[in-house]
Amino acid sequence: MVDVKVYPETLHCYYENRKVCYHERQYSRHGWYINLDHYLYTLKRKPGALAGSQALASAPEKVKDIFNRYFEDTPKDFIELLIFLKEHDFAFDKVIEVIDRLMKTSPHDISLDKIKMLCMQKNEVYVPELNNDDQILQQSRAQLEELSSLLNY
């Protein structure tokens, strides 16, 4: 049994006094709202059911588009991706961003593992510390100064 608190715009669901979800309130008569996230663990057992499910049909267009373009033949991977996003609190926009990056490097090889790896990657750029005593650095600077002086003439 769950407890549901009804507010003007939302419904909040509680299980054992802990909020488990909330939904936007629907005012349509006999209408229903299906959230794909609520069915992930069920669909994980029967991933083939995802393509024809009402849960996928009710999903946002960008979710359906990514499924149809990259995961139609591997629904189990798509479900694992959605579970991964949920567990790591990533928005689905992160997947779109990662796929855009992958399209630039390897457009024919977009996979679950690559998406997960790039989602977890921090956007830090490694800048090595240069030691002024480094012989290569000193020679490079000398060559640069010499070439720069030639351009000034």
C-alpha cells in the first residue's frame, strides 16, 4: 500500500513514510499517465516488450527517437542505459550530448558502454605542469624566440 498526497499541480506517493515518486497531476477524465522509469525493472526481465509498450509510447519524443535510432535492435541495452541514468541521477539530455560527441568520432559505433563511459567522464582538461628547468622546453623557447625575431624584420 502507498499513501498519496494530492496537491493542485502534483501527486506525491509515499511508501512507509518515504516519498518514492511524484507526478504531474492530470485533469483529463479517465486519463492516465505512464512514466517509463517506473517500468524499467519489469522491462529488464522482458526487454523485447519495450518496443510495443505503452510506457515507451508515453515517453518524451527525444527518448523514443534515441531508442528508435540506436537501440531498436538492442532494447536490453536501452533499458540498462535508462537504469544507469536513474541510478546516477543524470538527465536524459546527457545521453543526447554524449551521442552528439560520439557522432563526431565514430558515428557507426554508438553503444551502451561508450555512452556510459562518456557520461561518467568528467569534463576536465589535463594541462601538464611545465618545469622551467626542462631542457626541451628551454630549447623550444629559444627556437621560438629566434623564429619570432626573423619575422620582425
